[in-house]
Amino acid sequence: MRLCVKKKILATVVLLYLASSLASVAQAYPPDPDNAALVYYQAFLLCEQQDEEARDALSEFAKGERAVSDEIREHVGRCQAAVESGTAAAGMQHCNWGLRYSQGFSMQLPHLAPVRLLHWIILSDARLHAADGDYRTAFDRCLDVRRMAQHVGDDTLISMLVAVALDRSANARIRDFLSDSKADVETLQWLKDQMADMSGKLPSARRPMGYEREIAMEIMRPEKRDQLVKVLEGTGAEITEEQLAMADEDFLARNRAYYSEFLTELQTALGAPGGYEQRYRRLNELVEQMARASNTDTSATLTATFAPGLAKIYNQQVLAEANANVTQAAVDICIIRATTGTLPQKLPAGLPKDPFSGRDFEYEREDNGFVLRCRARDLVKDTVHEYSLPAQ
Amino acid sequence: MSERKDEKWLDDELRRVVDGAAPEFDAETWKRKFPDEFQALVSRGRQDVQEQRGGRRRIVRLRFARPLVGLATAAAIVVVAAVLFVGPGQHEPQDLPGGSQPAAQSPAKIVTMMSLSMAFRQGGTEALNRQFDEALRKLGPRPNGVSVANLLGDLES
């Protein structure tokens, strides 16, 4: 009995010693940053300096418009440090790009161009892995780009446009790899779970609209007149002395009121119940009304300059949603094909819907694969989007 | 050196310079009369050169410089004299060629929120992408291949 107690004490002492040793090792150096943006910025610095030709080659390869070549392999190989940092950043929870909102419309967004470059590099790496038969890593890279899109986020409407473009790009590559039909059921099931986690997290225009409203309202104050003139001149507008004299306190107050009301109407239209077509037409109508008003009513002058092209932005958002949904639906269909050896006769129930119509995608089997089609037109491009997944 | 004595000394010097028919500053007399201040000024001049080489040294020295009343007074004399010597109008800062604004626009202008928003409004996503391509061409990414060995080499040279 006494011996047993001694053993317990000894074991406790040894455990405590081990725990304290491990803790001291863990405290030996500072932790990694918890802000993904810092790691993305490192990835940008690690991107190889490229001429225009090399950049074009990389983006074309990432888009699937160019075949695998030794040159591309070499190029992507030289960018592995950037890929490693970029994917590590994508796996992090929190991302703050450190944007200086106090600069208003002069705020710089220097991270967006390198983010595009980094996403080409990562998607190129994904394609190389797929070409080598490593579909799990290929899909994982695409998911990293989708996570990166979430990090680019919706701080501003421009960030949001970049984010949805990245997301569409990554989804297009996932569909390309699905077309290869070589991924096993386990990998496809894993992909489905990962995509389900990301579902509904696409950046939307609502939050950045609130920020843009604040920024624009701020600059229309009399004490910010000089800043306003600079921003207007930055747009290429030539401002005459007469116009400057006209921009008095009353003019600015009227413009602030008009802009505020207009933005409220846009935000209401964006959140209104109803489908894509209804919202798009209402947004377009509001923008056209305002543009007409600005010809005669000087209260709408600044709104005509600062108001975002929201109908087009909303269209991009819906298009990205369609891409994400169609990819999720395609993964389900591919799981059935990988399990049963054949494509389903009809679209399985419960799949994500086509946001253009609010209905299920139209599913069509073809000799060498399948097509998923939207059921309503994209009113900006005046086309019905369809997504073909031919078996290679 | 007491504060009061400082003031008298300063007043005398100012009166001599301002009331004179022709503004003059007799550096040799001043040097003989106030050798300590002269030495302080000379050493200050040397320190200024050092400051230009290292920002940290400047911060530290400025903190300690405040209590040196004699030195500040001597500097004030020189400034007053210099202003009177050069005459009216000539002491105004000369505009740099091309005005006070930089002649060239910063390439970073193309990545401002307004500039990118305008590109999208005018030409949709295609125009926005063109502007991003232009930004990559002009602004980045940064040159790669900077190894630790290169950095150390730069520091040693």
C-alpha cells in the first residue's frame, strides 16, 4: 500500500516535470502571428518578380487555358515559399488588412493586386498537383483560395468584388478537377464536408455599403471641402472656379441629404424580399433615376460621382453564389458517380439552388459527363450560365 | 550663467545689431567675448552632422539640449543676425522647381479606393482587372532573392 502511494507520488513528480519542460519549450519563442494578413503580406514579398509575359502565362495556366509545361513547373516551383505562406495564412481564423479608413476615398488598397497574383500562383500549384494525380492537395489549394477570398472579404465594395472573383476562380478549378473523374470517394466526401463549412460565407455588398456611406458622407462636409476637391480631381473631373464657389455649405448639405436617402433606398432594395431579377431591376431603376436627377438637380451632383454601381456589384455577388452552389451540386453528383459507377438519372434532392432563378439547377446528362444550367438569365451579360463537367 | 544676465547680454547684442546704421555681426568680437558659447556652437555643428547619420542620436540629444540656456541664447543671436544680414524677402523659402507639389503623380494613386471604384464603374470587372494588372506592373511584387547572405553583404560593404 505504502509502495503504491510512493509510486503515485513519483509518477506525479515525473509528470509535473515533463509538463513544465514542455511548457518551457513552448515559451522559448514567441507565437506565430494570429492575423492572417501579416502572413499574406509575407507571401506577397516571397512571390517571384515576374515580367508581364510570365504573369500572363501563370494566370492562363491557373485558369486552365494553358497546358502543363516544364516552364510552368519551374516557375511555380520557384514560388513555393509564397504558396506555403499563402496557404498557411488562408488557414488562419482572423484577418485584418490594416486598411486606413480615415483616409476616406483616398484609402489605399495595395493588397488587392498581389492577392490576385497569389491566387494565380496557388491555383497553378493546384493544377500541377491534379496533373500528378494528387487530387486531395489540388482541392485543398482551391479551398485555400476560397478561404483567402473570405479574408479579402467585404471591407470595401472593391475588396468584395475581388473576393467574389477569387471564389469563382477557385470553384471553376474544383469543377475542372471533378471533370477528371479520378478523385476517389473518400476525397470527394472530404471535399463535400469542407465546402459545406464554407457555405453561406460569401462576401456580400451590404456591409461595405455601410462603410462607403460613412466615407462619402464624411467628405461632403464643409470642413472637408479641400479633400473633396482632391478626390474629385482624382476621378479626372475638372473643377472650375465657378463650381468651387458653388460648393458652399448649402450645396454640401443638400448633397449629403440626397446621398443618404439614395443609399438607404439602395440598401433597402438589396435586402428586399424577392428574387434576383426583382432586386437587380429595382437597383438599376434607382441608379437611372438618380442619374437623370443629377442632370437638373444639383443636390444629386455628388451622389452621381460617389454612388457605387450597385446593380453590377450585386450581379457579381449572385454570379459568385451560382458558382459556389453549382460546384457543391457537382460534388454530390460526382460522389454518386464514384460510388455507383454511373451518373444519377436526375438531380438529387436537397442540393444548393440556382440563385438567378431561386430554383434547382437544370441537370442534363451527356455522353461524356453532365451539365448544370441556371434557369434564369444573368441580366448584365444577358445570358443563361451553364456549367459543363465533361468526363476526361 | 543666470537667466537675468542672459537677458542683458542678449539685449546688448540685439541693440547693437538693430540700432546700427548697417547691420553687422562681429563674429570675432563675439567669439573673444563669449568663448564658451563659441565652443558650444562649434561642437553643436559637429553633432548636427552626426545627427544626420543617425535618427536615434538626434532624439536623445534634443532631450538633453533643452537645459542649455546659454547655447540656446547664442543660437538665437546668430539667427537674428542672419535674418538681418540677408535682408527682407531673401529669407523666404524658395519654391522647388515645379512647385511645392511633387511633379510626378505617385503610382500608388491607382490603388486608392476612389480610383479602383471609378475603374469598375466605367468599365466593369475587365477595367478593374486591367487596373490591378497595372498596379502589379508598377508596384509589385517586390524583388525576390534577397537572402540573408545578400543582406549581410550589403551591411558589410
